[in-house]
Amino acid sequence: MTEDTQGRQCKHKRLWLALTAVVAILAILIVPPLVSVSHYKSRITQLVSTSLGRPVRMSSVEARLLPRPGFVLNDLAVEEDPAFGAEPIFHANTVTASIRLLPLWRGRLEIGSISADEASLNLVRTADGHWNLDSLLRTATARAHSAVGGAGLVSLPYIEAKNSRINIKNGVEKLPFSLLDAKMSLEQQRPGDWRVRLRGQPVRTDLSLEQADTGIVRLEATLHQAPNLRQVPIHLDLEWREAQLGQLTRLVLGTDAGWRGDLTGELRLDGTVEEAQIKAQLRATGVHRAEFAPAAPMDFDANCSFVAHYSTRAIDNLACDSPLGSGHIRLTGNLPASAPGQNALPHFSVELDRIPVAAGLDALRTVRSGLSTDLVAAGLVSGKIAYAPTAAGSAAPEKPEHPAHTRLANTHPVVEEPLTGSFTVQGLQLSGDGLSQPISIPKLLLEPAPALANQPSGSSQVLAATAVIPAGGAAPLTVSTRLALSGYQVTVRGQASITRARELAHVAGLANAAALDALTGDPVSVDLTAEGPWIPAERIPFGAPPPSFNNLTGTVTLRNANWKADYLVNSVEISQATLHLASDELRWDPVAFSYGPIKGTASVTLPAACEAPQSCPPTFQVQFGALDARLLQMTLLGAQKRGTLLSTLIDRLRPSVAPAWQQLEGTIKAESLLLGPVTLHEPVANIRTVAGGAEITAFDADLLGGRVHGGGTFHTAATPKDKPSYDLEGQFEKLSPQAVGQLLGLRASGSSFDGNGKLELSGFTGDDLAASAKGTFHFEWQRGTLAAYGSTPVPSALARFDRWSADAEIANGSLTLKESQARRGVSNEPVQGSVPLAVPPKIAFPASKQTPAKR
């Protein structure tokens, strides 16, 4: 070819390219104004509606030629089938619909793809198990077949959405689970053959979650034509990656279960929705409780395969295996369909091959809080347990006389649930966590045993084991363990030294184990039972984790023990005490004790749990014999005479700040209380301890032939230089005038003596109390007489009176009459006098002034 010919061809090509560009520009400038957008809006709406079999609405349509001819649909909504609700199944603010060019030249409008941005898709499931997508896909498939038959319409081959949201509804109720930032596509490759892709981030709309930690869900599926969704041949790959266990449990359960770690799950499904072969893999790394970081976190990689039957809820050929620590665990079995008249029963087997006990302890720490992180376990578990129940009475049963009996026999067959096999634990040893010496059990056998009648195991059999553990007592501890799928039961009986009992209680994570720190004495006798589910409902009173045991019941008996509390000066000697543990309270009853020279019996009740903001302090009942107030104060407060060698030594040994008393409420009773020169009979006081003291909310006793009622407060010494203080008030009713006169050193008579008063005093000794006493006193004495025993003069106004009323002031170590009037008939005479706050409290009247004689 000559150069001239080549040049002419290049010129022709450039010319054609220029003409094509000019035509395209003219088309872009001229064609859009000529296109009837409103005309295509109705056709597009009709096309999409006919293809999906659902009403479609949109607000406006805009034509677009670049980069590909099509339309921009604004505010597109696809209505829902009324059987699934009134809310649109699909809604998007902006949708781009690309058209196919070849059919357009033939005068037909066909949409090649629809692309939506920021769309919302509702997945709805009805009560009878049907999904709205089932109806939508079957309608679209039917429309596609009609299009092939010549109706002139084709189904939408490709639909995609990005930055979208997928909501899940149960009937008309919208569930709080959604997929955000979803990218999804739906492609109909051939009529009835669909391909689905999905990627999104699961969230929960009713909770504030760290969305970056809920993981990413990816799904890819291929579906083929079938009469209904359950029979659709399907191949599905599902993957959930980068999920953090704490946020995952909040997403699924609505609350943080306290687990930490990373989780990845994969699932492959082949078959149909009705019957599918499923393979799943679950990998977890760094699994542990939030409150501790173990040296070796529990990791696992479990692989399972099974055949699932949707309608009958049956599972066949289940096989799961996973390495765990240095061992291996394998689960196999079948869960047949439970249809009336059939005797198909589930059967499973679990095989353990040298599973470390430490792995089991880590698993228990993971599902339950409260177990110590310092506890170390050694030993290996091996064996196999099979669960294979058989219907009772394999032979054909006798025909019942009544048809109802036949229905009952077919619906509720009597079955047995036998477990066979055993697990053997070799070299079990628990150490660390404050144990002075390890707990060693050379061999422990777990084997099937009948379930107890009161044990909610959900089965007639459990796995049981018994171990004998020496614990420093005359008889060892016998520990019986019963394990079921739903929970556990542990029984401990025997004797243990207080030191060993304290260690074991701490290892078990008992909430009140610290109470044993203040005890010494003979070994304790225990009879305890702990039971509960493996995964308890999380309840966090006052921000603390739930207890390790859901239900701990039984008794603990102490003998010849000493108990020392920080808020008491001396130790309490306990000759015998029994602790009763129940699900709602702890109760010490009875407690026979002596505190210095004081002896008595008591009972104390401690609530097991208390919901905020309520206050549930322990309550007590104490009964004494004869008490001396001076001796009681010295015993409780360590009273001493100031300025002596003993007081100086105690001041040096005492802490700079007195320990606060524990919050308590209760009643104290005694046969009698010696209070200085008087004796109170059968006193009863209701006490409530507060920060740095106590409140006497009510006090009643028999006094001087009458009755006294009162109350007050008591405050301990805040520092060694301070003194305990008292604020008291009371009322006296119907005191015996003879007894009152005898107390004051006078002969007296009358009908009644009533009064009331308030008193403030402080100190350790009687002299301190008398010197610091301040207050007021008022009394009324009706129809009485006063006469002296010796030389003490008595005012003539008191020799006989109808009413003696007086107000007195307490100060400077004495009670002084201020406003005092003795009335006889119509005349009133003032009476003066004072009573020293000493023993005995002898009243003194001032000498009367003599009138000069007449000359």
C-alpha cells in the first residue's frame, strides 16, 4: 500500500470520528429536551410494578445520557404485600435506572439495572413462618416467564444498593436488629435463577454499641426456581468476621455478658431451605472474662457439619470436633423429628481426649464471674459419654379402651433417658489463690447417676462424682458433684479447720468469705449445697458482679470460737453458733456468746441481696441476763480512768481514727439493767447503728414501780482525745412516790409521779458523765407527802400537798429546781432544792428563813 493511500485512509478515519463526536454532542444537546420525561415516568412505574408484582410510586423522573443512558428516579417506594404489613418493602431517595440501547432502537423500553443509594429494605416474617421475599421472588419469576411468553415485559436483571439499611420485622413489629452500611445486589441471571450478594454491619437500634466491634457480615447465595421458598435450591456462603465478644453479646442478648475476645464464624449451606447440608466453623481467640486477663486465654476452632430439616426441626449426622488446649473434643449425634406416633428420640455422644482441667476452669471463668483469677488447676480429663434414650416398652402396647387414651399414649410416650460411659480425671490438683497447700485428688470418676427429685436438671440422669478432701478436722470433707446440661449441684459435708475453711470459701468465691478472717477456734462443721445454672442471668447489685453460686443453702456450725471485729475493743467468745444459709438470707441462730463479763444469746440475719436504692442492713436480736450499765460501757468502749499508766498505754496503741461501726438494726433485751442507783427491769431497746455511733429509736423498761419510755443517740470517740457522748430523752409514767422518795433519802407517799426530761453527757467514767451532764427535767407529783428520815429538813409546803410541779435544770453535776410550786388548796408555795448526780442522790433543801418574834 502506497503512502498516499495510507494518508487518505487516516483522513477518512479522522473525519468519521469527528462526525461521530458532533452527532453525539448534538444528541446530548437536542435529544433530552425532546424526550417526554412525564411519559416515561408512567411507563417506568408500570414496568417496575409489573416486574415485581407490587405497586410502585416515585415523586419524579430525570433523563440522563452520560455515562450511560437512563433515568434518575427520586423518592422510589415499592409497596408491601398487605399480608406482610403496610410499610413499603423498599424505599430509596435516589435510584438510577439504566436502559438497554438495543431494545430502545426497536421502540421498547427495557431497564438493564437499578442502582440505589441510601436505600431501606424491610425483611418481614409472619407468625406462620413465611417471608416477604418469598412472595416477591416468586412474583418476579412468574413475570419473567410471562415476558418470555411474549408479553413484552422483562424482569429486572440486576438490582444493587449501597450505603443502605436492612431492617428485620416480626409481623408488624420492627425488631431492634439491623444491618447498616449495607451493600447488596440481586441479579436474575435467568428467569427463576437469582444471585444475591450482601455485606453489612450488624447493629442493635435500642442500644448504644461500638459499631466497629460488632463485626462485618458477608453473604453470597445462588437460588434457583422452585414453587415456594422452602424448596428453592440454594448455595449459600455466610461469614461473620471481626466481632468482639462483649459487643456481640450486647447485640444478641441486649446486655454485656462480661466476655472478651475476637470471634469469626463461617457457614456454608447446600441444598434447599427445607433440607440443607450445613458446614460451620467457629473460631475464637483471646476469650476471657472482662475482669481478668489470664496468662493463657481460651482459644478454640470448632468445625461442625450436619443436615438440617426446616419443617420438622430435625438435625441428622451432627459431627463437631475442636482442639482444646493439648487435647481434643468431639460431639456426634442426631436430633430426629418429633412427630405424633413416632418413637424417634435424640442421641448424642461426647468424647474427650486428654482435655486439660485448666481449660475447663478457664471455660467456667468465662461463663461465670466471681471465680478467682489466681487459682491454678492441673490434671487431664478423658472418656466418652453417650446419651441414647429408648422408648419404654418396645413391644406394641395394649389398645386402650377410650380413644382419648390412644391420643395421650401417642402424644406423650413414656421414655427412658439413659446415659452410658464415664469421664476420668487424672491428677486433679488446685493450687494458688491463697491455698496454704494444694487440693489434690489423684483420680476422680464422673459417671451417670439418677437425678435428685428437687434438682432442675431437665433429665432423669446426671453425671455424678464424689471426692474426699482432708481439711484439718476430725472428719474429712466429702464433696459430691452432680452435673447436668442445665446446671450443677455441689454438696459439701464434714469438718474443716477455720483456716482451711476460710481458704476454701475464698477459692469458691463466696461473697461472705471475708467474715471468716476474724474467726479462730475449733474446726467448723459444714453441711452445704450449692446449685445453679451454668450461665446465670446477670444481676449486678450495687455495681458488684453476681455471686459465683446462684443458690447456696445449708448450715455451718462453730464451736469454741473467738471473733474479733475492728469496731469492738475485745474479742467475742462464741461457745456455739450455727449459720443457716438460704437463697434470700444468711441467719446466725442461735449464737451463745460472752463478751468480757457479759454473757448472752443472739441471732443475726443478713439479706443475701438488696436492690438499690433500698437499704437492707443486717438485723439482730440480743438477749442478756442481769446487766450493769457501768460494766457494759467499760466492756464496749474500753472505758478507763484518764491520766493513769493504763490509759496512756491504750492511747498509744489505739488508731488515730476510731473504726466505724457496721450498719445494723435490731433489738436488745435484758432481764435487768443496773443504772447507777436505780434498776430497770425487763428493758427493751431498738437500736440502729450509724456512722460513728448508734440511735436508740425506742426504749422501754419498768422503773421504780412505773414505766419509762425514751430514746436517744450515742456517738463514739472520733479520736483518742475525744470522749463518747450521749443525747437522751424520756418520759416517766406512774412512778411509785414511795420508791422515788426512798431514792432521794425521804419518806414519801402520793398517788403518782410523772415526768419527762432531756439529757446530754459524755465521758468514760461515772465522774465524767456526772460532770458533763446538761439538760432539763420536769415532773408532776399528785397528792403526796414528804418527811425526812434524819435531820434533813423538809419544807413545810411539802409536808402535805395536792400537786407538786417543778422544772429543773441539770448542770454542774447536779439537778437544781428552778420553777417549782407546791399547791395545797388554793395556795401555792415555791420550793427550792437540788439533787447531786452522785450515789446516793440525796436531795437537799435550803434552810428556811425564820420570822422575828413580836415584842
